[in-house]
Amino acid sequence: MTEIKFEIKETVGALSQSPKGWSKELNLISWNGKEPKFDLRDWAPEHEKMGKGVTLSVVELKVLKDLLNGMDL
């Protein structure tokens, strides 16, 4: 199995924390040395393990922001 390398360039913030101590975070991450993208996923304490997530470019994040702002919550 290929090792996935990542570097958290910026922590934007945490959305929630599970009873197991994992937190759902929005971060700016460089995956395998590539250009950083915004990333939303669950992380174990100290970022030693991660859950499945979604990565977004700046353009995609702006579109998501517009979609969320248009919702009646």
C-alpha cells in the first residue's frame, strides 16, 4: 500500500468532536507534495489517523460557500 504524505499548512477550524475524540476539521493541506487544497475530514487526536473526507480547490470552496449562504437553515 502506498504511503500518503500530507502537510497541514493551515488549520481553519474544527466543526465538531466525536465521543472517541476525533474531530471534524477544515484544513488547508498539501497531499503528496502537491499544491495545498482545502480539506474537510475527521481526524484522530494528534492527526495520527484520518477518516474519509473531501478536498476542495479555492474555486470549489467559494461555490460551496455561496450554496450554503443561499440555504434557509
